[in-house]
Amino acid sequence: MYPLFETIRYINGVPENLVFHQQRVDYSLKQLGSNTSIVLADHINTSTNKPNKDNNLYKCRLHYDLIGNATVHFEPYSIKKINTISLQEIGNKVYPFKFSDRTWINEIVSAAGTDEVILTHNGYIKDASYANLVFFDGTYWFTPTQPLLMGTRRAALLKAGIIKEAPLQIKDLSRFFQFKLINAMMLWEESISCSVEVII
């Protein structure tokens, strides 16, 4: 019923990074041919299942469709631990919008046999299954120019000048010391950091 969704970091009664989430919703609706408008703040503020204001971290999932319907759910969130990660080629598969149907992504992760995957296409690095990627060369953090999905945390970090874009290929991995997985639910300082050496 709801083909699209947003995952929003919610803590102490505040939905974070909402400007970038709203921009993505507006863009998705327009690109998919919808003339409707969905104001995220309105749906979140009027939700009847909002958590009490506290310092616990919640994942606010807002599912929506192309005619303006939306539903909001909250659930506690904890950062996923990653010990192993592997490179997985995705072929011609794409995920240009934050679609609720993530079947092919989940199947790749399930078949990989590792905690997480780095999705690649024709030798180029795209994304992890649930996060954008940034790589550190000792001076700068770089994120792939053309990720699988343009993430909201990625957009905020680019605007702040904390990370830079570059067309990253698998052969470039030897240039880097570590990488981070970044998404809407993790602040920059909380983002999972891994050594490049853990990539299988």
C-alpha cells in the first residue's frame, strides 16, 4: 500500500535532519509523477504513537504513497555491529528511490554470508545494504559520486564539507585506511567505522 518510506532519527521528541528528508520526499514524489505534497513534520507531530520525550533513540519510519497517504511508526534503535563485510556485484539492479520493497537487496545480504555487504557495479563502489559509504585516505573522507541511493546523512555531510564526492572503484580501496557506514540513524561520530582490511 505504501511504496515509499523515510527512516528518520527521533530523539527527545525531535525528528532530526528533517530538511533533507523532506527534500528527498519532494523529489521522489515529483520524479514519480505525483502532484501531491506530503509534509513530514505534520505527519510526525500528529502521530498518536509518538514516544515520550526522553534520551532514547527511536527509528521513525514514515511510509507514504503517491496520492498523499502516510503512516508513521516508531521503534527503538540500536546500531548494528559489523565484523565481516564483502563485495557483492549487483548487475543492472537499481534503487533510485527509497522504496519499501527491498527484496533484492535483502537477498544479496542473506546470500553473502557476511554481516554486511558493499554493493558494486562494473567495478564501481555504490553503497552498503542500509547505508552510504565514506572512505578515509588519511586526509579526506570520500563518498561514491553515484551511490545506489542519495542518503540524507550523506547530503548533510556533503553540505557541511565533512565529506567529498569521488568516483570510487574497487581498485581504489588500497588507497584507503578505513571506511564508515553512514545513514540517517547515526550521527557522524556514531557511524560504524571499519578497517579496509575487513573487506572480503
